[in-house]
Amino acid sequence: MLLAPNVLSVQHWARLLGGALYAASPRIDWASLLRRTFDVDVLRCVGCGGRLRVVGELTEPAAVRLALERLGLPTEAPTAARARDPTALLGDAD
């Protein structure tokens, strides 16, 4: 069932009441935003459940390409999908 954009599901109510959707400051770190938006903790180790930490960042395109190549990951951005008619999700009204 599709919910209106202003309606929270029961799962999101639990996150709201637990404080996961509350922002105490106007700036929120990227890990908190991902946790709030997708309900996934990107700093949790999938192997042991421990906490990960960021040790650096790559911003130069050449360094990013090199790191992706060494990891065996695609270096080119995926092509954007064509826009779809949002009313197609509603089905036939006939």
C-alpha cells in the first residue's frame, strides 16, 4: 500500500519516538542522514557488529578512479534511467 508523503508508517513512528529522526542541530553528518533516511547504519561492521570509523576521504577524480579500479568496482557512473510517469504506479482507473 502506498502512503501519502505526509503519512508515517508504524516502522517510522518507532524511529521517530526513538530519536532516530530528530535533529538537534541544523547540520547532520552523512552517516546519521543515511540512518534516518534508509534505516541502515553504515558505520556498523557487518562481520562483528562493531563500529567503523572514517579514516580519510578521496576527492580527486584520479585517486577515486585508482581506488575503484583496485577494488574491482566500476569507474564510470551508471547511466540515468528515463523518467517514468508517476501515475502509472496508481494502475488503471477504468
